[in-house]
Amino acid sequence: MINWTLTQYKLIMRLNVTSILFALSLILGIQPLTAQVVDPALAGMSAERLDRYTNYLQQEIDAGKVPGFVSMVYRNGYLAHYEALGYSNVDDQKAMINDNIFFIQSMTKAVVSTAFMMLYEEGHFQLNDPVYWYLPEFQNSRVALDPTEGKKGDTEPVKGPIRIIHLLTHTSGLSHGLGDSQLDQDYMKAMYMKQPVTIAERVQAMASLPLIGHPGEQWYYSVSPGVLSRLVEHFSGMTTAEFLQERLFDPLGMEDTGYNVDEAKHDRVVTLHTYNKKGHLVLSPEQTSKTGNTVFGGGNGLFSTASDYLKFCRLFLENGKATNGTQLLSPKTIELMGQNHVSDLYQSPGYGFGLGFAVITNLADTKALGSVGRLSWSGAFQTFFFIDPAEKLAAVLMTQIEPYSGFYGRKMPQFVYQAIVD
């Protein structure tokens, strides 16, 4: 039973509903208002305009293009939008719920890059350090003269070593194994099909292959963050899973994020969907393993919820401070991560690339709504996020469909930004 003081009682009686919940959070010590109440007005956004977004997502579901979505928008310290729509499994018509768990694939990259920068702040390395100082397998890296010939083709020595900054910015010359060349396919086989058991084994496999290009001379999407994960283990003496849990997930309250999903939560994992030959949504024959995962990658591997990932995004709106008051990163490190570190190598108009994120450098060139300095990335199964420090805004949109298309990642900011009215 709550023993109200007279002052507290009078205060409560004068407050509107939103303020009551806020007062309760202060008095009872429950979760902050932003986790409890969706209020577009407090966020400076229009409820009517956000309904356009909700209606659009529902239309896509009704048209059979998507099984379902979980969508969140956060601005100025308030939750403006939180919707779970459609189904987590189209076969059994299982309703999507707010705390469904998604395999976030490449959205892992931003998380691991952030954890890595925590170790940078502790003085373990400089960003220009050669990687081979810490991982000797990269000491004699070579570059393929013709990637179409694969690992058996002619090579030449690197002009300069792979440096840590190259890993953070996808300019190392390593591959993701997603390209069409034979060398890309060699990377795919070495890193995935041969089934390494640890991240150390995966990194050893990629280090044995020639590079696509000389370090620092091109932006080439890669599993460089996998090397960051290996370095996390090298510098911290912990597995990446342990480091993320202790240093990032626990302080941020990310209770449903990790490389494996507890059995009690398996029913909350969204089923991966694909399209059949007629273009209809069906369950994918390739479902992600929920348990037993031992390769704690930096390029992919994490499961998460929209709510958990928004907590991560908020770290970049709060100058590196968690909601529990813990300073996880310095504001100066946050600032550095949001700069364009690749000059004009990133070939997307209006964008550069920071330390783990794409970043808008010229809004007019993007031909889309946004802000200079906005950070973003996506996952292969259609999970998307962006962080806009200028607007104190973050948004997350998640579903589970293959093959990848960036379509909904482009539609999301269009609907979110048009809803800003204050």
C-alpha cells in the first residue's frame, strides 16, 4: 500500500494523465515515462501524421508484401510511436507483439563498433594502429590482381597495412562474401560454409585470403567488424558476448539482445519469411538457429527487439550516457563516430561513412528528408534504424524477410520526418 503525503496527493490531483504517470515514476521508482507512454505531442510530432505511417505499414501487410512490423519513433526524450502490426508467422497467423525478437543481422555492426570504441577510450590502441600489431595473421596481407580469379589468382603485397580505422569504415579491402567475383565466393566459403566454431577461427580464415583492394583505397562492404569482434576479445580478455552483456546490454537495459535466445523466449522470435515463385509470402526454409551459436561475430549474429535497439540508439542522443546515468562513451567519442571518415569513397549520394554507421553529409544530395549527421544502417532481413542527433530523434523498424531490399528503410524516414511539427 502507498502512503501518500498530503503534498503528493494534491500534486497528483492537479496533473493530467501523462503527468500522473511521470509523477508515479518518480515516486515509485518505476521505469521512466518514455518507456511507459506514447505521446506524439510531447515529442513535437503529429499523431495524425504518424497515423499515415501506421496506415502505410498496415497496407503493405494487407497486400501480402510483409508478414508484419514492429515500429518505434522516439524524439526529444519521448516515445512518439510504438506499433506492432501483422503477424510474426504468416502460416499460423501469430500476431506480432511489441516485444517480438528479430535476428538483426548487420545491425550487429553498429553495436560491436560502439563496444570497440569503449576499449579505445581505455587506451588499448590508436585508430591508425596496424591490425597485425595485435593479430599477426594480418602481417603479410596481399591484394588480388583480379578478384574474378579468386584466391588462386595472382596477388601483390599491400601498399600499406590494414589499420584499425579501416576495419571501422569498411575500407580494409576485406570482403563480406556477398559480391559476384570468385574471390567474394571464396570469402563466403571460408567464413560460413566451412563453419568455424569461434570468431578467432573465422578471422583466421579471412586473413588467409587475398584482399579485394588495397587498404584505404576503396569502400567495400565487408566483415571487417568481425575482426573488431576478435580485437574486443584480444583487448578485454572476454568473449565478445560477455563484453557486450557486461559493458553495453546490462547498463542499457537491453534484456532481449544477444547471440543466443533463452529457451523461454523462443516463442517470441519472429519467423523468417521469403517469397515463392508466385510472389507470395511463405516461411523461409532457412531459419536462424536460436541457440548453440558460438561465433560471436561483429558483422552479424545478434538477436534483439525494437525496444532494445532503440535503447542502443538513444545512447547517441544522450551523449554516451545510459538511462541509468552510466557514462558509457564520451560525447567526444560520439562526435568522432558520427564524422565521415572515408572522404568520397562511399558511393551513395549525400552520404559518407563514420565509425560503424552511414552518415548524411549533404542533405540535398540524398534527395530525401533527413538531417546532416544522421546515422543509419540496416540488417539483411529487413531491419532498419536511424539516429538523428540534430532532431534528437531515433527510429527503428523491424520485420523478417529475405532477400534483402532497402525499400522499407527508405520509406521509414520519409514517414517519420513528415510527422515532425515542432
